[in-house]
Amino acid sequence: MFGALYYRCLEKDKTLALKVAKGSFGAKNSISQHGIQELNWWLENLEASYNVFQHPSIDIVLYSDASTTGWGAALGEQSTGGPTEAELHINALEQQAAFFALRSFKHSLSGKHVKLMIDNTSAVYIINNMGTSHSDNCHSICVAIWEFCITNKIWLTAAHLPGALNVVADKESRRSYSDSEWMIDSNIMQKSLSDLDFTPEIDLFASRLNNQLNAYCSYRPDPDAMYINAFSISWANLKFYSFPPFSCILQVVQKIIQDKAAGVIVVPNWPTQAWYSLLQPLLVKSPQTCKPSKTLLHLPACQTQSHPLHKKLELHICLVSGKDS
């Protein structure tokens, strides 16, 4: 059923060999590493391979879209998206957006026949044909999509949707994320954690691009997040790192007290804010101070962009505990 995924590299090897041998099928041919991997797949799966004449009816419809700056997805009343850091051809970006969409809504899609609506005909063709020989990038993304679907027991049918009708996903792909994707310099963060003698296990406010730890929580559906919405889970047994949006700091401090949690929180040095006095009794050690710097914060999708407050923004990296509060 998935054999179409595993012959394109061999086909490219054959085409190149025939070109070198001037069309002679009797000439010796070397097989690329990717071609060997495809041969191994056939050796392992040939006897168990089969084809399905008719798949079950569509269970759910998923929308995805890509722009040159971001990706978007919509499933029912939910939508999500984010910036993209890769400079790829639009056909590859559209497939990448579809892959992010599938991963973001994995728990709602597993075990189902998913109709994937895309406004790019090339992406639709490549996904439905399980690959292409014309673009290595497009083919590798397509293989990743289908291998994800195999793992999660998803059957995928891609269909074209005119861009004018793909409203929600298109809007998500064009949003600006410069207010929520800032991350502190990783070297500064690691040094501060070392000085605080603390090793966090989960990043509570992150995304696919700005997570400081492999395990992270995003504020809405995200391709690789362990949890969605940090405020919906208990922090009691988590060794956390958090760099929350400044507008959420008071809520974060209250959550630390409520859950009797322990971890690291990064905050601006703003003594006049309501949360500042609540935070002080929670400090386990003196905070690590990060002086204003142009390189202190950056956007992963746009490394050259500086934070608008970089000239005066001083951050404190605080080890806190609400256990005795």
C-alpha cells in the first residue's frame, strides 16, 4: 500500500546510470545510500505488501496553507500556525505546512481518513502520488508526511481548494508572530541555569521554533508540543523553565503559588508591576541579571531582528518555589 514511497531514489539512480552509460542497460551501476535504504524497505516489506482498492469514507477535513513567511492550519473551530524559517520553494512550503498541520492536530486525526485541503495543485499531486522525482525537497517532505501517517494510522487524501476559499488557514499563515516568538539567547540561558544549579525538564511557554528544551508546552496546537496551554496542566511535579509573555506574568506567579511548583521564570526588572512583589517571597536564590543587549533576545525565524525594547530591557532569571508560600 505504501510502496510508491520507496522507489524514487532508485529511479533517479537508474536514470543517472543510463545517462552515464549512454543508454546501455548492461553497464554496471552504483546505488546511492538513499537507494539502498529503499531496497532494504522492499526486502523487509515485500511479502507483507498489499494494495487497497477502496478506502473508508472521509472522517475529518483538515485545512493547511503556506506563505513565504509562515504556515497555517484549521480543523473545525480550531486554528493554528507559525512562522517558517526555511527558504524553500512554495511547493515545498505548502507540503511543510500540511505536515505541521497533521502533527499539530495528531490526537484528533489518529486512526482516521483525513481529507487535506490545500490551495497548491503541485502539493496535492505529490502527496496523493506519495512522492516525486522532480524535487528532492518535495519528495523528502512527502515521505516524512506519509511515514507520520503510517505511524499514527492515518489515511490521507489531499484535495485542491482555491486560495480564496482557504480563508482561516491562509490568515494564520500570514500572521505576525513578533510579539510571541522572542527567545533568550541559549548560551545566556544555559549559563544562568548552571549558576542557579537547576536543570529544568520542560519549557512551559514555547513553540516549534523558540523552545529551549525538547519537551515544551505551547499556547495552541503545535507540531511538536508535549502539552497545549500551560495553564491547563498541573505544575506541581514539573521542573520547569518559563519565559512567559509579559502580559501573563501575574497569572504565572499565581499558578506557581497555587500548584506549589518549583522552577525558573524569566521576567523583566519592572519593580512597579503588580506581580513583582508577589514574586520576591518565592525566590530560592538571587536572580541572574541579564543587562540590556541587542543580542539578548532574538526571533528564531528572523535572527537579525532586534527586540523593540533591547536598549533598556533588563531581564531577571529567577529560581522560584511556591512550596512554602
